[in-house]
Amino acid sequence: MLHAALTVARRLTQPAIALVMVAWPFIIWFGITHHALAWLLPVMVLLLLIRLRQARLRGGPLRLIAKGVALTGVVLCVASLVLRSHHLLLWYPVVVNTLLLGMFGASLWSSMPLVERIARLKEPDLPPAGVRYTRRVTQVWCGFFIVNGSVAAFTCGYGDTDLWTLWNGMIAYLLMGALMAGEWLVRQRVIQREVS
């Protein structure tokens, strides 16, 4: 009975935590503009700690990224509460982009870039063209993280919460989605070329 209740609780918290991670800019914007950070941040810390625990339990190449992102959120929320400075929260997208750039970039110096590791989960026998392609995609994502992180840093320094929310809560996600869709289309062409 207790095990079933914990399983249901886990299934309910996972979407809530995913929503917090994606909606961070809007949650922070709401907290700042409505003076609600005092009660909002402890709730976010709790959800992020659960996310951190979940990330520790799962395997795969994205586990370190999930742990790093959750830990970043916890540290910024706690620091913001202790120091009573909401400005720290604005740096979350910058830190996340830096973390992702570090992980993707460091993987380029290894024998298997991160995108290749992810691709091999679906296709263990990746052909040589696929290996070259995944290395190129890893480089493209590194470029994206540099540009996105730089613009996010600019929005932090500029001091306009609405501009910060617009970029980090909408435009960055649209660009990321466009990059994913474009990469998927290119991948289909590469696969078709390999087959023919």
C-alpha cells in the first residue's frame, strides 16, 4: 500500500518538476512582480531536491545534466532566500547554458561526444557517417549554448525583468525547438543517404 502511494506520488511530482524547470522564467517573473518569492522559493527548492534525487537514481548520458540543472536551481533559490536578492535567480538560464556548454564541449574531447552517446541508446551500431554527424551536431549545440547563454547574460545585466522573461521563457525555447526540428530534418536526409 505504501509502495503504491509512493509510486503515485512520484508519477505526480515528475510532471510538476518538469514544469518548474521549463517555466522557471515565468515563475521567477511572477514571484518578483507579485512579491511572492518568500513562499514560492521554498516550494521550488523542495521540487528541485526531489528532481535531484530522481536524477541520481536514473542512468544514461543525461543524468549528469539533470543533476547539475537541479542543483543549480537549488543553490540559486537558497542563496536568493538567504541573501534576499532576487537578482541571483535571473542567472539560472546563464548557469544552465554554461553547464550544458561545458558538458557538450568536454564530450567533444572524448572518444564519444554526448550526442553520439544519446544516439547510440536508440541505434547501438551507428555507422561512420552517423558518428561524424553526431560530432557535428554536438558542435552546433555548443554554438547554441554560447549564443543563448550570452543573450541570457545580457538580459540579466540589462535589468528589465520583462525582457529577461521574454528571452529566457519564450524566445530561447522557440530557438531550441527550431534547432531540434532542423536537426531532425537533416538527420532524416543523412539516414536516407546512408540507406541509398
